[in-house]
Amino acid sequence: MTRALLTVALCGVVCLSAAAQQPNDWPTVGNDPGGMKFSPLTQITPANVSRLTKSWTYDTGVPANGYTITPIVVDNVLYLPVQGSIIVALRADAGTELWKFDLKTIPGIGNNPSAGGRGISYWPGTAQAAPRLVIATTNGFLVQLDAETGRPIPGPAGLVNLATGVMEKFNQPYSTNMPPALYKNLAIIAGRTGEQGRYGIPGDPRAFDLLTGKEMWRFHVVPRPDEEFFGTWGLDGWQDRRGPGVWIPMTVDTTNDLVFIALGNATDQNFGNSRPGENLFATTLLVLQASTGKRKWHFQMTHHDIYDWDLASPPALIEAVKDGARVPAVAQMTKQGLLFMFHRLTGEPLFGVEERPVPRFDAPGDQAWPTQPFPVKPTGLTRDAMTRKEVSKVSPAAEKYRRTSARKSLRGQMEFRCSWRS
């Protein structure tokens, strides 16, 4: 079985700086809170990349298949989860292990406290509180470890049961699959809800105070009777509704006190009989005030989602140029290969969005929404259809099966569960 090895390569003609510099840090999954994934480092270039040599290797002890963790680096210390529940700290320039801690040893944390499928978060602390690692586990706990020693933070803030106040009426566990988004002393999380099943874990974003462990706010992603947009799930579709959840990292505009959340699709994902309506805030870019959880604006990418078109990439906080002026923007990609861009503060589409008719269908008890939003610019970035002549010919059996499927498809062509052109 292939093992996951964390390998760092160095160029033979240049050396890494021995002293940790700010540009060397990668403190969140997307580097900056806005998820741009940009590094200012310049030592590795097209001219010398072919001469890179291995500097060090660390055996994570887990199979390489399915390992999706992004390590974080702060002040020449690299932090990452390995083997599910184990957190390690390494010297980033040497691979030397500084400490290792197993979450399973924390009293009361329950069974299988994996650190999630995307990564962990780093909180720089305050004048009174030392820097910490903040971890949302797949079995529903928020954990804080001292970043220097790896020891659990004492007191109620060090271990928070995320199921409390949420899951009492369901015979199901609470789960997360993303690193907490951090704003000041708040850790913002949301449930990983899955895509099937009418009742169960809500996908509501929630914020917890890192100093006290108390829940500070919660936003209902399925509006309740006394809330704005109630009725978009029908009159009864909101009750105990599973999801929509969040399974990818949130991004944060720390200057403007905003958190950007790409939400999953509604449940049950392929049949909407129990949820007539647009189903806000499923398959929606939701923007909340990070300090209070109040909605600032939103945009639903798919109305009454029955296609499994959940948003699968983090919102990227960018700067765009419109009419010669630079504006703060957010870019959201979709599974359909569509790129939506909005003014980050107002939600106004930067280059136009229009509702276009899409094919209907006749599933008993349900109906596709008659239109869906499409960005005017840029146009679709990926191919979204194929003809019957293009079906797989890898074998006679495969070709026969695909041609049979094509005969059943809408409009006489195969559709990639993506966009329909107007």
C-alpha cells in the first residue's frame, strides 16, 4: 500500500532562509483568509525548478489515497493532522518533529476524533492568550491545542461539544469536514450534513468564542417561520430539515467583518417533493457579518437544486477591475464550470447575471425550477454537453450502454449535469 509522505524539495542552487520570515508562512488552508492561495516566495522559478532536490521526508503513516489535508506553516513550524486523530508539529525547513499529540487522549472527546478532511486552523492568540491550533473533528468537537507544546487548552474553551443544542432530537452524530474559519476570537464552523435523508443534522453556520467556548451566534440556512425567506421550502419543508451543509473551507474578509460561505445542495438531493420552492439557502453563496452572524447578502447559484450542484470550491476574495476602477470582489466557481463574480460588499454581479430557461421534467410529485442563473461574463469555462456520436467506445459493451443512456437523455443529447445554453 502506498503511504502518504510529506516531501519538501529545495533547489540545488538556492537555499531556504534559516530564519523564519513572514512571507514563508502559510497560516490557513488558502494561505490568506480570503483563500487566494498566493505565495510571494520567489526562490523557485521556471529556470531552476528542474533542479529541485529532496530536502526531507516525513512519513505520515497513512495511505496516500484519499489524503486531502493541506498543512499550515507559521514561524517555520508546519502543523498537520496524520492518522486521523494525531496532530504533529514539524520544523518546516528540516522536517524535525517538534511534538505530536493524539486527540483520542482528551477525556470526553468520544470515539474516532479525526481532525477532518481538509485541515486545521491557527489562531495567533491575544496579549493574554498564547497562539493555538483550532480543530473541528469529524465526530463533532471543537478542540484547541497550544501551538507551541501541543497540549490541550484547559477549561471549557479547550473542548466544545458541537452537538449540544443541535442534535438532541436526532439519533445521529454531529460532524464537520472543514477547518474552522477564524475572525478575531471567533471560530466559525458548520455541519457536514450529507446529501440524502429528509431529517437530521442542520448545516447552520455557528460561531464560538475561543476564549470562553460559548456559542456566539447561529444562522439558520433553512429559514424558520419568523425569519426572512421563510416559505422557500414550502410551509412544512423547513421542519427538522437535514442540511444544507458546508464541506469546503469558508473565507473571511477581516477588514470588512465578513465571512463567505459556499453551501451544499438541499436534501434529498435528487427529489424535491418535500421541499417545494427555491430552497434558500441551499447551493448558495451566503455572506454573513462575521462578528454577529447577520446576513449581509446572498446569491443562489441553483434554484430548487435536484442536480447535486452543491458549491464545491471556496469563495475567492479578489480585486476586480470594472469600468477602469478596482473593486473588492468575490469569485465563486460552480460544478457546471460557471464563474460568478460579485462586488464583495454589496453582492452586485460585476459583469451581469441572467435567468435562462432550462429543461423541465416530469418526475411524479416534483418539477425542475423553470430558470437558472447564468453569468453573462465570463461564459462557461468548461464543456457542458456531448453528442451521441461521442459516447465511450472503450468496449462494445460500454458503447452499447452509453448509446442506450443517450437515447433517454433530454433534448436528444447527453448532458453533463451542467449548464444548459439558451
